[in-house]
Amino acid sequence: MTPLEAAKDKLTIPGLWEMRGWPGKPGKACRVPWRDDRTPSGSVFSDGLKFRDFTSDETFDAPGLLARVEDLSPGDACRLFIQLSGVDRQACDDHRFHPPAPRPVPAPIPLPTPELPQLDVPTTGELCQLAAIRFVSVPACIEAARRGHLFSANWWGHRCWIITDAARHSAQARRLDGKPFVTRDGNSIKAVTLPGSSAAWLIGAPSADACTKRLILCEGGGDFLAAYHFSEVEGTLAEVQPVVMLGAAQRIHAESLPFLSGKPTRIFPHLDRAGEGAAFRWETQLKEAGIPAHCFDLSGLTRDDEKPVNDLNDLTRIGYDEFENNRELWSLTTF
């Protein structure tokens, strides 16, 4: 075993981070220590042996991270790292010791960036129109827009509302008049996932910052706004971050997961076979990643028009008596 290998076994990235006094706190989702990282875009993984910068898509071991943070040459970083670990320094200075040459690694496949129209801040009229057609509060729509998750835009010749997030890996459009899009072959579709989107990207995940105590995970744009609605109604917006998958067929993209670290998550499935399968898959995936997660059952409830509740957005139309008789609905965003 070389001195550098011995040092890596002895000193992990969290120990190095604390020893050098770098800003922030290392973890599955943490801020990158060499820049002003407003939201966590880094992750310590592989039992503390590796660090990834999701913005640049770079991965470092402990000596490499030391070189990057403190602007050292690879050789100087290796020598300092061995010294910090307590391994015999003489072995580092021995002319026979050379840090191993980096092995070529395949270039990572980047997450896609969708083709986006010009994204506008929704006007007051557009926010009111959207709130009316989705049966959610105007303040909920305002907050979704403030967090950079709700925009308005022109798409396919219609004024639309768009959901996305700062990562811009996925985006979906729906018409502001509530009508479906009509395709060239005459089919009607209620939502368009914009070309180039990654349907597996968990929209809203990068906004889960240090103030976020809980996450609401749902499927589709209507439920995303409903999650904002119930958080606003219950007064928990400062503590809760809604996140959304655009379809039931996907697993959550692995690069979304570090943002969720340590955040208890409540999943609101669609009440159909695809939705139930997706919720079970997402819950299992989150638990395997060490994220506390559970599904909330909306079955058996009815809207104020006597139709069954099939998703979280439908729940915004629940009747007064139904709400009064189901006390578990009084704290959807506190768990």
C-alpha cells in the first residue's frame, strides 16, 4: 500500500473538511466549498471517500478536493494530505513514491436541457386565471412563481403555464385557458413535456435548502400547485418544499436525490394503477437512499361535485362535510 492509499484509508472527506475549516457542512447534499453556493449542488458519497460537484459534473477524491478548494497542484495536495492524515511523511518525500496517474474515466452523460420558449413572470391576471382553473389559492401560485417553479409562456400558439426549476432539466406546459392541446393528427393532450426534458428529474428538488423540513412529492403540474396550495393554507410554506415527477413511468433520477437528503417526504399518489405503482417505486427508492418517505392514501374521498378524489389537486375541491369528517386531512403538510 502506498502512503497516499494509506492516507485515504485514514482520513475521509468529512474529516478533512472539518480539519481545514471549509465553509458549510459535508453531507449527501451540501454546498460546494470553493464558491458562493446559494443552494446545495455538491454531495459527499461512497462512505466519505468521494465528492461530486453537480454543477460542473466533476468528481474528486479527498486529495483532489483539497487541491481544488485550496488551489494546490496535485503533487502539493497529495503531500499535504498525507501529512494531515498522520501517515509517515518521509514516505511521501521518497523519490520512489509518485502519486498514481489518473485513470481515464468515461465522460458522464449530461442531463438534458429542454427546448424552452421565453419564460415570463406570470402577470397578476394569469395567476388569478390559473388559480381559478386549478382550484388553488392565488398566494400558492405566487409562491410557486417566486421560487422559480411557475412561469407563463407562448407555446404551440397558446398562452401557457410552465413548471420547471433552476436546474432546467425538465419542463412541462399546459394551456392557461384550461383546454387541451390539439396535435397535428387531431389528438388532444392536456400537457406537453417540452422536448429535451428528462421526465425522471424531480422538479423542485434543488430548492430543498437548509430551511426545508419536509417535502411533498406528487405527480403532475396540477398536484404540484395543490401541494403549494395546502402548504399555504396550513401556514407551512416556510418549512415545506413541493417536488414533482412529470409521469408515473419514471424512477427518480439519481442526481435529484442528494437534494432530498434528511428531508422526510410525503407522497401523494394518483389513485390509478400507474400512480400506485409509481408511488410504491418512489417510496422504495427514497428509503433505499436513506430518505424517510411514506404515501398518503386519498382513496374513498369525494369532491364537492360528488366525483371521487383521484389525486391531490382533486382534494382542493373536497366538500365541507367530507373535510370535517376526516381529521387526517387537517394537517397534510405537517408530519
